[in-house]
Amino acid sequence: MKILPLAAAISAALLSSNVMAELAPVEFHGYMRAGVGVSDGGGQQVQFNKNDLGRLGNESDVYGEIALGKEVFNDDGVSFKVNSMIAIASDGSNDWEGTKEDDSEFALRQFNVEAKGVLGFAPEATLWAGKRYNQRHDVHITDFYYWDVSGAGAGIDHIKAGPGQLSVAWVRSDRSDVADTGNANGALNVNILDARYAGIQLWDGMSLEVGIDYAITNGSDTYTGTDPKNGVLLTSEFTQSVMGGFNKTVFQYGTEGYGKALAYGGAGNWYGAEAQDGAKGYRVINHGVVNFTDKIDMSHMIRYSSADEVEAGQTNDITNFSIVVRPSYQWTEHQKTILEAGYFDGEYATGSKAGGQKYTIAQAWTAGSNFWARPEIRVYASYLKNDENTTAFNGGDTEANFGVQAEAWW
């Protein structure tokens, strides 16, 4: 008999106006890219250093994210929202793809709760806990994330403080694959403390965001590797409104494991704990989108990075220079021609070289004339060249891709 009062209490709670009354509908968001392509050397199309050379006509995968979110409580200025996201990556080789064939990967990318209006000292701020994308910064045309401290954690976003807003977070980035003499040596716990101050208005159209990430290493009882060091990543990003678009200039400096992360294209959520003591590196990025006319726009990225004392016995700085430009011409509201050209040149710790070029032309049909308008369907042709490996592509140093791709976000 005691079950009946309990059931009645639960029903009353679920049907109360504070919990269920006129809440927002379920939000459905996502991202996808997929298509079909072939290379002139035979087989599936080649993907070659897209973070350095540009992604247009240089993506051979199928990738998608499905996100569902819902506000589950809203009363007297206080709201709680649950967010979730599942991602899948595949090579797109056939109709039925699954983990049994090892050609698909599923990942839980986000699962978190956000609460607004619950902090008395900052009612405008958002308190969150769980797993989520944490204010990611990227270059779209190269799919390159340069400031992305995402993962499982907790934090507070957008606390009003002076002229700008402060955000703080604690995120896990554990390592289970740190090796000493080539063998796994136990799990290494890494905790990242992330602090950002955004919205600093320097002058009309120019804003500044600064941040510091501090990685704290903590070996488990089974960890037997060399003593890892804590490291710091400093970031400053200047954003200027220009010609109906924007231009961003980014400066980053990292020490210890963050020195190694910068050397190999890291974004802050991966910490190179096995770097030798004293590792350091820096990175400078300029990227943006401008509209020259109502029919012509262009996106670009210029990036240079350098790191020293990262690897034992290092004889040269690890360097990388990359430049990518993507102009387009809008023929009609829903049809455009896109060009993309990329070049990179780099050097490893041993002094060996890396480098390449990519040139792409594409005809696209898109849901609007804006650079960011999606969905978009593209028919493309790309020419790739590996400047340092004469047998990189099917026995040669050049390759051509032909294909069709769809990209969308919603």
C-alpha cells in the first residue's frame, strides 16, 4: 500500500508547474559531411594534411554529430538544460558500416547540464558540469582547432567582470598511452584549469580575448614513467570586424607538455606529458572571412609554429608554416564557384622535412549566398603534391581527387 502515496508524490512533482509547464521543445542540432570520391591513382580519394592545406576536396571520411538538448526546468529566472551529442566517423566505403568491421567509430562528445540564474554573485552566468565542447576556437577552412579545452569537467561561463566576461573551467585530459622505453607504463591523470577573459573592446570593431590553461599531471600508483611536468598555455586572440566579415590574429605560447602540443598542432585539450623538461613552443595564426563585393568573398589562414627542446636529442626546432586561401564567386543566390589553394612547409626535430601543396576547384549549390550558408553540395577536383616524399601517393608524389560532397550544420 505504501507504493501508492509514493507514486502520487512522483506524479505530482512531474506535473507541477515548476517542472513541466510550457517548457521549450527538444532542440535538435548537428553537423555532417559525406560524399563520394576517387583518385586518379585508383581507389578511394586521398586525404593529405587538411589542417595545413585546406579541407575543400581533401576530406575522404564521413563524419556526423547529432545533438539533442532540452530545457527541463524554468521558474523565476532559474533554468536547467540537459545537452547531449553523439558523433560517428566512418570511411564511407559501403552501405552498412559498423564497429565489427572496424570502419566506424562512435563517440560520446557531449553530455552535460547547464544552469542559469543559480549563482547569486553572478546571476547572468552559466554553471555547467558534465562533458561538453568548451568554447572552441577554430579555422573552418582547414578544420583546425587551435583553442579547444573540451572534455569532462565543470565550470562557469560569462561572469561579468569589468569591461569583459570571465569564464573558468576544470577539464580532465587523462593519458593512458604515455610511454617510457616504448612500453605503456600506467595511467597518467591530467587536469586542466582553464580561465578566459573575453569581450575586451580595444577600439571600434576590435575586441580581445585572453586565456591561460594550466595542465596538472598526476601519475597513478601504477605509473612508472619519467616524471612529467606541469605546463602552461597562454592565448590571446584579437578580432577585427572588416569588410562585412572578420579577421582574427592569435598568439599562443606553451611550456613543457604544451610546448609539445603546439609543435604538433594541439589545441589545449591534449597535453604532451612525455615531452622532455624545458620544452617550449609558440604559434601565430591569422585567419578570417571578408566580403569584397556582394558576389565575391574570401576566407584565409596563415599559421606559423615553432617548438624547441621537445624531443630528446632534438637537433632542430620543430617548425610549420601553412597558408590557405579560399575565394568564391556567387553566380546566383544558390550557386557558386569556389577555389582553394594551400601550401605548407615544416621541419621535424631530427631536421627531416615535410611539405606539400593543394589546389581545388569546386562548383557548389548552397542554401543562401552567405559564406556560412549550409547545407552545401559540391562537385570538386583537387590536385595534391607532396613536396618531400616522391612515393607518397600510389608510388608518386602527386595525386588528383574527383568527387561530390555534402556539408551541413543546423
